[in-house]
Amino acid sequence: MIYLDNNATTALDPDVLEEMIPYLTLSYGNASSIQHKPGRIASAAVVKARKQIATSIHASEKEIFFNSGATEAINTVIKGVFALYSGKGKHIITSATEHKAVLACCEHLEKKGAEITYVPTDNNGMIDTSTLADLIRPDTILVALMAANNESGVIHPIEEIATITKEKNTLFFCDATQYVGKVPLNLEKTMIDILCFSAHKFHGPKGTGALYIRRKSRPTQIVPLIHGGKQEQGFRGGTYNVPAIVGMGKALELAVSDLTCQQNISDLRDLLESTILTEIPDTEVIASAVSRIANTSNITFKHTKATEIMSRLPDIAISAGSACVSGDRDPSHVLKAMHRSDEEAFCSLRFSLSRYTTEEEIKETVAKLRTVVRQIRDQSPVWQLYKDGLLD
């Protein structure tokens, strides 16, 4: 199997698994039960992981809050900020290219009186920061914009966005799920108020993530989503998932210690794109003109349905859009927000590489793609109409 769906999830790094195993077997204490040795061992492991994560993103350990992943973090922040600040205002700004978790939260809050403004994007999926600045009002309580898009790979100017929101005295929440572990991040210098990410996007375990909340920002009393014990400074109740937290700390430490591998990933991504464009006619790389994370490529195969291509490539793991909505029959909301037609959206495939991807896998993928696309097109009446000049 050639695995090129790393924006959906990544393989667990063997060194991460090795770090987790003791806490899945012998050291199984509850990290909150510090009155005995097993609990203190587990608690120390959580403390170590928190330090690893804080160091990796240049934050304070007191600014790191553990949870089950980015979806929980997104729900916690957007709903919690609205609950805390709705007396000040009910206006939230986001983008139509955000992850479905953000969009679903905003749609939910609209029913509770929130006013949601979607900052427009251009054909490359980029937002205009001057437009964003103009959209922020005295009653704007939150700007929620991602660092890197999970479908297109497009990187947003988060430093500039943070500067704008700081000047406007508005909170900036950044979903950095596809960014952390791939791009250097210094939260001492980047004035982001709140940021989230998930471990399984950088070769850590599934089901765990972290939320960063700047201590100097206002939202120290965000209403918790999950009430319970006093874990996470009373912000997130529930027994610590010690093995997963340990794994996340190790995985992020490994990722940021070798960010140079992103250049190799970028080279392989470029090889994939250039070979497809050369060997398969009527293809287009989406958002190739702007900055993207190194591992991501979204390619349109004109008048050739992505789902049909995938069905004929059972040994290659790729995707038609986000994993969270891959069963959806609607076209990608991200590509639609980038002013792509339904036809283009349905004919686009996402390839997302990892540090384990090889040049041989890229070459084999392109060779199989070339054969499959030709077969589909040869059998397609729509393709024939296009070749005859009767269809755009």
C-alpha cells in the first residue's frame, strides 16, 4: 500500500510507540492520583509531555491544555468564547475554507444569536488581510482562521492576522492542525491568542491534542466544554490519557527537531506535480501560485471523477477532499470557496505526503494514475465531447 493521505492521519512513529508502551502496560497509574507512586509516575509523564510541547512551539507550560484533539478544541473555543463574551458582542469572523468543525460551530451559534461573517478568499484560497481588518467591528469577539488548509495546503499569513487582531483588540483563534510539526512556530513572537492542533497529524497517536491559550490574552475564563474534575487548571475535566499525551509530546519533539525533512517532502511533492502535469493531459495543481505546506497537493483531472480514479487504485491511499467529509456527496466546500465549479471539485484529488514517503512511491503512483486516467477517459462520453470541442 502506498499511503498518500497524511493530512487525514499519519503513521505512528516507532520511537513514539516505544515511548508510550510503558504507560500502556506497567505504569498505568492515574495522573491525578498523586498520593501514591503509580499516580506520581503518570503525573510526571504528563508534566514532561507538557514541557516538550511548550518548548516545541515556544510557549509556557501553563499555556498548554490537553484534550482529545482539534475538533474538541475548536468546539471549546468557539462556543466558550461566545458564552463568555456574548454580552460584549456576538460577531464572529471566519472563512468558508475552514475545517468543518469550525463551520459547524459557527452554524450552531447562529441559531443562538451569533452573527457570522465569512471573510472572502481569492481563487487560491487566500484571504485579503485588508478586507479582514475592515470587517472587524467593536462587537467582534473572535476571529477564527486556520494556519494551513487541510485540502489545498494553502498557508495563511497568521503573523499578519495576529497583528491586525491585536490592533483591533479582538481575539484570534488559529486552527493549526495541519501546520504544527511542519512549519516553524514561535508563539513568543506570533501574537496568536489561542491555537490548537492534534497529535495524529505529526506521527503521534490519535485521540489527543492540545490547546494553547496565551496567558496575556483575555480568555483565561473560557467556559469549559467538558465539566468534571480539576484537571487542566479546571478547564477540561476527565482522566488524563497518559499514553497518548506522552506520545504527543515525543512526536512533536521529533517533528520540530527535524523540520529540514520538510524540504525533502516538498521535493517529492514537486516531483509528483511536475510528473502528473507532464504525463497526464488536462490536469491542474490547485493553488500552486501561493505558499503551501510542503506535503500537500490538490490536483484537478479535467472531466475525470476523483471517486472513479480512487476506485481503480485500491493500493494507493489518496482522498477526494477532507477525511471528515469524504463520504459527503456534495462538492468540496473548500474548493467551492476558492471559486471552483462543482465539476472541478468532483474531479480533484488530494495527495498528502509524509517523511516516510519515497521517490519510488511517487513514481509508481504517477504511473498507475496515468494508466487509470487514460482508461476512464477512453470510456467516457463526456471526455469525448470535451475532445470534440463540444464541452468546456
